[in-house]
Amino acid sequence: MSITVKNISKNYGTQRAVDSISFSIEKGEIVGFLGPNGAGKSTTMKIINGFLKATEGEVLVNNINVAENSLDAQKHIGYLPEHNPLYLEMFVKEYLNFCAEVHQVSKESVSIILKKVGLNPESHKKIKQLSKGYRQRVGLAAAMLHNPDVLILDEPTTGLDPNQLVEIRSLIKEIGANKTVLFSTHVLQEVEAICDRVIIINKGQLVADKQLSELKGESLETLFRSLTN
């Protein structure tokens, strides 16, 4: 089992941003993580990554307790935050070589990942010269560079044009064939196109955890609206 979330809660003072959420995700699953703004999606993802500590509960990644062994757990995780943090003055290949040193992986891994995400033609450009779609590819490349078992992608397709959307969705689907992928999005069609399963949270609480095949003619949009209004 790749991700196990057990009754996690997160308080900010008197505000409860995440309220006793539990779920598990197996290897090979691509799971869409949905909810309105402020539902607690990004907070939950940061807890899974070990960037935030839960107030209560625990998270296991490949049976490693994230709170107790965050560095070990993070070796198994690739993370693309909502606001993709990149060094804009660096060249694409230079930046990925830097990431390779951080992860202690070979420079050969950089060549492999550049090809995998379609960045070879852009590899000698500065990141600031790239379109939003190609910047997202750089973020995905950095997240995948150390060949993690688990990918956590927070709004990976925000702001992309239609062609870029198709390319990034195809890439996520290809990646997810042998990894565990949890990604948040506001685009319901994206979930229907890519995912095996959907988890919906609202006001910090888990309100649905369904295989898309279980919807039986009920549209995802109808389900989402009924649970988040």
C-alpha cells in the first residue's frame, strides 16, 4: 500500500482546516482529489509530503511514518506544489542537474527525464523563457527525477491552454501506470479523463471516496455539487 492516511486533522488556532480524514491509495491508482477552494486539499497534500505536521492522526508512505521519518518518506515522494517554485534564471538542464544533486541521483537520470516529459528541445533555454505549459513540465520533471513511487500533484494543469492540457493529462496518465498518483484539480472533465477514483473533501471533511465506475450514470459534476453545496 503506497499511501495510508489515518484520521488526520490540522488545526490553525481555532480553525480546523482538516477534520479527521482517512483514505488509502494503492500502487497503480490515479486518484483525483476534489473540493472547493478552502476545503483543505493543499493542507492534506502538504501533510502527506511531510511539509506540515498533522495535529492528530498519521500518514504512512510505503509503510514509513511521515511525521516520524519525513526525510525517508520524501525519498519515495515526488511533489509538484500548486505554485510551481522554479529558479527562473537557471537553464532547464542546469536546474534539473541541480535537483539531481539534491536527490543524489545520476546526471543520466536528467537525460532520461528530459526525454520522458518532452523537454529536450527546451533544455538549453532559461526557465523564464518557457511557456506556462513547459514550466509545468519542468516541475513534473523535478518531481519525477528520483523515480519516486508516489506522485503528489497540486493543481498541475492550472492556467494551461487546451493543447497543453491534453499533453500534461496524457503525461500524468502514462506516469500513473506504475506509480501512485494523487492530484488535485478543479476540472471535473480532467478527473473523468485520467482517474480511476475520486476523493472529495469539503470544509475539511471527507465526503466521498468512489471509483468512477461506481457512479453508474450519475455525472461527477452532479455528485460534486450535491456534496459541496
